Amino acid sequence: MNILVIGSGGREHTFAYKIAQSSKTNELFIAPGNAGTSELGTNLPISVSDFDGIKSAVLEHDIKLVVVGPEAPLVDGIYDFFQSDEALNSIPVIGPSKEGAQLEGSKEFSKIFMEKHGVPTARYQSFTADNLEEGYSFLETLNPPFVLKADGLAAGKGVLILDDINEAKAELKEMLENQKFGEASATVVIEEFLNGIELSVFVLTDGKNYKILPSAKDYKRIGEGDVGLNTGGMGAISPVPFADEDFINKVEKRIIKPTVNGLQSENIDYKGFIFIGLMNVAGDPFVIEYNVRMGDPETEVVLPRVETDLVDLFEAVGNQTLNEIELNVNPQTATTVMLVSGGYPEGYEKGKVITGYDKAEDSLVFHAGTRLNDNQVVTSGGRVMAITSFGNSIEEALAKSYSNIDKIHFDKMNYRRDIGFDLT
């Protein structure tokens, strides 16, 4: 069959890599894609938010399956767009309905959902500019640090963790009255801080059945030792050593089952990924957030470990027969290290020529922010490439990634040399 992947990052290159391996894949299209995806299929110059353009491409290229990578088109309702169009509604879309995507699109929606269905999460309250003073009062009931979350999508930058209550009050006012994150912070969720270690668990569901994918942990801060500004992710490890069978059983019983059952009980159409951001608090899992797609760079370590044909899994999601598929996972550890542009996550230059990535041995190179320019691969984003390797330990896998990174060059290239530092 002909398949379309929507998106342009490392996550979408990883999807394309796995889909291209399937005997069921005839032609693969990626919209808009990057320099890496162009080697696996045909890039289409269509924005992820251009639903009419996507429709035209689907009909022109006889697409039979659509895989949505990023959250924005899901929150904007691409699933519903397909469902409501007679020419498209027979084509499976891997991703939830617009209502289901509110699990990520609205922090307030997700907290209400968790509360309603008994999913363990931090104590919270929501505030708008109209009840700012009540927000100040709620902050005074909490112990530092203070967690402020913009309700809507803020490109991963809408969460602030602050130690000083006066600073927290000032930032709350900035978010609500001065629209620090635009419309995304018209409502702000203030949360109790959970003290523990973060990880992510990924679930693929057809709306009735589900498969638990490998766990992963990513590293958000730009600086080694987890210091400095937050980024989209500087690297990831899978599996997470402390997420043993007992811990994952707790996650399934306390979080995954209530979540999937809750979606069903509320008649929310959900056929796709649920990314559960967790905090391990003294051995007990608490949900920090839901995302409604795979993470990036977690995808680059989770999907390479999945040995079951990804197209088989996606077909089963569309047919609601996921219970009939056996999920096989490579038991080895996978690690990825992200190469980023100098200056990222603040200002950075694009168009830097990348060399040596084709010399990588025993590692997978996933393109994130790259494009072709006069037959040369150049940088086009803050996060540029993810170098993924397998090993029998975190150290062994990382050694392969770092060895291959030594072969790769672009001007002002930066990366963290301590991915997994807290797990070894």
C-alpha cells in the first residue's frame, strides 16, 4: 500500500525508516519530510497544517494509511477532517480525534480527565486572569518548587519550575495578564511538584485494545548534568533500567487501563499513540502529562527496538484488531544522542553543510533539522541529527554513538556527552 507520514523531524524519519522495512509498503510519502526521509520515500512540500493540501496528495497518490507525527495537526483535528470527508473516511489515520488530542492540547482538560478516572497525578488548580489573586493564594499553599503550566500548546516551552514564590507569582501574572505564551497561557495550571525521576511510557491503542511499547527517558536540558535551558530533547535511553516488570505493571494497572477505559467511557475516538510522561516517586508512578503522539527524541530509541512490522501494527489500529498482533521487542539497550546547532535553544544559524554522517558504522542516523541544498545536506533547525546505537548496556550503546559522532561535522555543532549519566 501507499503510506503518508506527516511531519519533518527525527520522529518522522524514524517512522519512515520502520515503514520502509515493511513488505506491505509500496510507496512511501513524507510531508514535508527532511533530507533523511528523502532517501526512503518521496518528500511532499506540504505543511503539516495544510489539510486541503494533504487531502489532494492522499487522493493523487492513492494513499491508504496516514501516520501523523507532530501534535499540532492532531490538536487541529486532522483525524476529524478525514472522518468527515467521504473521499477520505475509509483511510486509517494514526492519531486521535480532536477531542482525544485535548489530552495534550489542554493541560486543564488532561488534569480533569485524570481526576475523573482515578489516574494518579499531582494536586493542581487552574487559573485565568480573572482569578489571578486566587492563583497567588494557591501558590502559598504549596511547598517549593512551584510548577506553572500554560494550558495550551507552547512548543514545549510552556512549563516553568520556580523555587521562589515571588518569582512564581510574577511569572503567573506574566503568563495570564501579559500572555507570555500567547493564547496558550490564557489559562494556567499550577501543580504540586513531584519529587522523583522522570521517564516516559508509550502506548499504541486502537481505541479498545493496546500495546505497551518500550519505556524511554529523554534529556531536556542543553547543558551536561541537566543544567541550562530546556530544549526539545538532547538524547534518550531505552529501556529505563528502573522501569522493571513490577513498575510497568503498576503503570498498566494504575494509569494505562484507566486511561484507555476512560477514553472509551467518554466515547472519545482514539486510535494512535499515548505518550505518558511519568514521575517515579519512591517506586510509584504519577502522571506529569499526556502527549498524543510519540516523543522526539524518544521515538529514535523506542521504534528501532520494535521488531514487529510497524505497518502490521498500524493496520491493526485501523481495524481495531491490535489484540491479535504480537509485539516483539529487541531486548538490547538503545541510546540516541542529538546533534544540535550552535546557540540552540536560543538563536542559531541555518544552512551549515553537514559531512561525515554517511560514514557512521553500527549506528542509525536519523535526520531532524536537515534539508537538501544543491545536493548537499545542510542544517535547517535547532536539533539536526540523532545518532542511535544498540548495545548490551547503556555504556556500550553510547560508546558507538559517540564514536560515530566523531566522524560528523557541521559548523558550531553541539551535543551532550553525558546522556544517561543518571542511569549508569
